[in-house]
Amino acid sequence: MNTHKLFQIVTAALLIFVTISCQDVADEIVGKKPADARTINITMIGKSKANPVFLTARKGAEAAARDLSDKYSKIEVNIDWRTPKTESAEQQAERIQTAVEDGTDAILVSCSDDSILTAAINKAVDSGVPVMTFDSDAPGSKRFAFYGPDDVEVGEKITNKLAELIGENGQIAILGGNQNAPNLRQRVAGVRKAAEGYPDIEVVGEFYHEETAEAAAAEMLRVAEAHPNLKGWAMVGGWPFFDEALLKQLEPGKVRIVAVDALPMQLPYIETGIVDVFFGQPTFKWGEVSVQKIVEKIHLEEEVDEFNQMKLIQVWEDNLGGWSRQLRAWGYEDVPRKYLVL
């Protein structure tokens, strides 16, 4: 091959390369994905649509999907929301299996019952689909990572704050939600563990219920009637305050309450003094951080820590305004304006 012919071949190759590169740049500028961009479908399965904390987690996941799709030109991240209407570990397991059959690229799940979901998770992983858990873990499964709080520590914090409020003396009750949920079992264990350090505090019992506002409020009122000397509630979730029903039924300050969650619809309970302290979960981050971790693993091929701890934030009257503005920044549109201006 003569030099002139070789020059022509090299020049043609360079022109093709430059044309393709310029097209990629142009596509990126106008927001168009290149032809070889990969779609990453992440199936997200919360515990139930009836629990608003999982709706906020969905918002975080979808926000992260948009941000990551914008950040990386070679991927388009989609969230496939398959959360049951009401809590059911059996339905979660079925939806994991169906998602695998439908060709999902990854699964993100909050486990209603790890004894049921561990097998479903393992089967998905064995089929080549990575699984990550959030909020409520299945630690004995083949999931590659978990994002959520240290639940025993959460329970201990609840007890210690409640003990402070009741002068380390008197009867308290534990509101526990779904008894089969591994995260809630650990929180209850944390409440019990910390209570052992207060000899003058009596735990009258652990009380479980369906995780809806109606069921939680009914159980709370039933226990209050059965234990008229009750001084405090240690709530490992904020279910009774997902609507306004109890605002007219509870006397502020009569029974001291420390609970998990601090969503917009729950904030009036802080304002009125019915709830003393919420330990707010940044539930938006359940979705946001978890989706980021999944993309780090399956697109960037990076090592992801197995346990990724989420810190809870103490919310009470003094920081109600600041917390409300944080909720608004996370995209919650139903934060009452009167709290935003505090």
C-alpha cells in the first residue's frame, strides 16, 4: 500500500471518528441520548401505597433517576413502581419474581417480612438481577446493600427522649406497627433495651396493628383506656398521625409522645403539643440515595458498602420551621405555609 492510499484511509477514519464524537456532543447539548445509551430499569417495591413514607421515597427515587440520566449521557434511568396497595410480603415476593421475568435491571425493596422475602431476593440475584433493600432489610439474603437507619439505635433514642420527658418514672407503651417487619422489631428491641436502664419506668406492653392511620389510632385509644395511668408512648413509627383525626381527641401534654417520622401531615401534632418529639426520617433519601447506589454498582461498576446508614433528625417545636423548609426543598408540596415562615 502506497503512502497516499494510507493517508486517505487514515483521514477517512479520523473524519468518521470526529463526526461521531461531534454528534455525541451535539446530542448531549440538546438532551438527546446517543444511540448506544443504556436504559436502566429499577423496580421499586415499598411496603404499601397506603403509607405516605413510601410515596415520598418514590419521589426521591424518581428525582435521582432524572439527575443521573442528565449526568451520564450513556444511561437513561427509569423507576418502575410496583408497591402493593396495602402491606403484603407475599405480594412483594410475587412482584419481585414478575419484575425479574419482565427483564428489570435491578430491584429496590423495603421488606415487610424478611422470612418471606429472603427467598424471593435470593432467586432474583441467582437470576442475575442485583437487589438492594431500604428502610427494612433482609440481612440474611443475597442483597448487595441496605440503606436505612440503625434501628436498634433508633429505639434507644426514642426511649431516652421519652424518659427525659416523663422524669424517668411511670408507665409507657410501645406502638409497634407490623410485627413481622424486621426494622420495626429491631426498633422495639431498642426501646426495650434502653428502658432496662430506667428502673422506675414500666413498659406495659408492645402493641401492633395494620400500618394505617385508622388502625394505629384505634389501637392507641384502646391501650389508653386499658392503662389510665399511662405517662408516655414510645412509637417506632408515626402512623396515628398520618391524618388529623387525633388532633381533636388527644389532650396536649397529658401523655408524652415520642415517635418516628415527621412528614407534612404530621407537623400539626408538634404545633399543638400532642407530640413532643418526632425523629424525622429523610424518607426522600430512601429513594434518592438507593438509586444512586444501584447506578454506582451496575453502571459505574464501583464497590458499594453493604450497610449505608441514614441518620434521623430530631424535630420539635424549636426547629419546626427549619424542618418544614427542608421538606419543601425535597419536593413536598403539602407543607403548610405557616410552618415555612417560622
